[in-house]
Amino acid sequence: MNHPCSWRSLGAWGLAATLTGCLPAAEPQPSTSLAGDALGALHAQYGVAAQVFTYNPQRVDVFRTASGGVLATGSQAFLDLSSSSPAPGPLRLEVREVLTRADMLLSGRPSMGNGQVLESGGQFLVQASTADNRLLRLSPHVKLGLATPIPARLSAYYAIMLYAPDAPGNLAFNWVPATDTASSVGTSPALYTGDPVYFRCLIAKGLYDSNGGWLSFAQPIYTGYAPVGVRVRTGQSAADAANSAVYLVFHDYNAVAQLAPSGRGNFELATVLALYSAAGKLYFGQREDTVRAGRTFDVTLTERNTADVVAELKRFQ
């Protein structure tokens, strides 16, 4: 497939991987409902794992996340969907933190918004449910507090905004600015020299109830250069587009861009990592180059085992 794009001139790491069918027999099979979808299986098995906390609705509680962040909840924060009454505990709080370029690649969560590449300050799932997995609403009287360290590779954070997925059920997220004015994100300056700077987010009912639990801190990448056209060719047929993904991974920004297919061997929007699902084999290819006007990136794919591909993607911290 061929993937051209309108993009700004920057240095970029180009990856291309093609996934065919299910994972190789030598690899442990993931527990996933995406049977036969090797790309979905890769994300399910190697994507960012859920952190699960037990929440007592009678308490004001604070939970420490794996990244060193904090999630704070008020008492009786969550309501039953049917009765709108406070849900009795104990409740289950699930948190996922997609912070690095490797996290974005392995979880299938690019930092894109309406065709524009966003630099990510972190993508997060915060979701409450009952012990029998019934999802809950947030009370209008409570805001959740989320504080997370700023990713080390973030180029700047003065323009960080709060984003939400425009269609939470769609795995190929498109991030759009959050419209809930009661929710917000800002920074908390370090108290002492050497202390980390944190993003501090308040999650109100409008944002929580409408986005499937996902939110993002992000900012558009502005390079000062005019947009340029770029094309990536992987050699796959146009029919393979539905089972493929192509990405560009940038050196200087905490960003992963995803391309859309546009005919045989072509992928549009910024990207050079292709994942394709079809018949029991895994293929991978990569190249490093600079995005310039009129460039075409040709990526040669070779058969690789899953462990090798995962190790390659994990290099992009």
C-alpha cells in the first residue's frame, strides 16, 4: 500500500511492520476477543497493562500509579447508570497510562487529531466499574484529580491542552479538544530544584461520562516549516489496508503519527510503521530518514518473530 501525507519538515524515525494473520505458534497467544486479528492481538498482549485499584465509596482516597502519578477521588464519586444513585462499594478503578512512543505503538494509540500530529503529554484511561464489571457515571458533585509526571521526551508543555477521543469505541483514536469547560489541565511547578514538574488534571462529569474513560494531554506540533507531502510504500495491495497500520515515530517529539491508506502501496498522513494482519506470519521493516517535500519512503518487509518486533518498538521510550 502507498501512504502519502501532508506534513511538516522534521527528522523522523520510520518504521514499517506488516502483521499477517495470527501470532506465530511459538509465541504465547493473547487473551483477546480479536480472534484472527494479529494486529489487535499484538496490542492486546503487549499494550499498556491496566492498573486496577479498589475504591471504597465512603472514603476520600488517593491512589499511586505505576508512573509515579496520583489519582484522587472524592467520596460517593460514582453513580449507578440505571438509578443514578451512588454505587455501593467496593468498586473497581482501572487506570492505563500511555506515556512514551513505545506505549503508543504497542497499544495502538497514535497521537493524532483530525489529521494533525499532536505531541503527547500522556494518554490515560480512568474508568470505574462495579465488582461485576458494570460501568458507572461520575457524580456531578465530584471531580477526579489526576496528577502525572511530564514525559521526559516532551519538547515543551506551555501549550498543553486537554483532549478526548471523538469516537471512544473506535480503536483508531482521533483526539479532539475536550469541550467540557469544567474539566481542565495545567502544570504544578516543582517545589524544589530537581523535583519533577507534574501535569494536574481535573476530570468533571461531562468529560468522564462522554469519552469512554479516555483522555489525553497534548499540543499540536508547530515546526515553523510549510506542510510537505510524504509517501510511504510497503508493497501491499489496496485490499490489505483494513488490516494494516503505518506510523512515523519522531526523534524530537513525543509523538507517533498514523497514515491512512490511499490506493495500492500508498499510505497518507504521516507514518512509517506498517502492521498488517492476514495469514499466520509476522513481517517487519524499518528505516530512518528526514521528512522532506515530495519524498517517498520505500520499506522492505521481512519475516520476524513477535519477540523481535516488540523489542524493536520498546526502544522508542
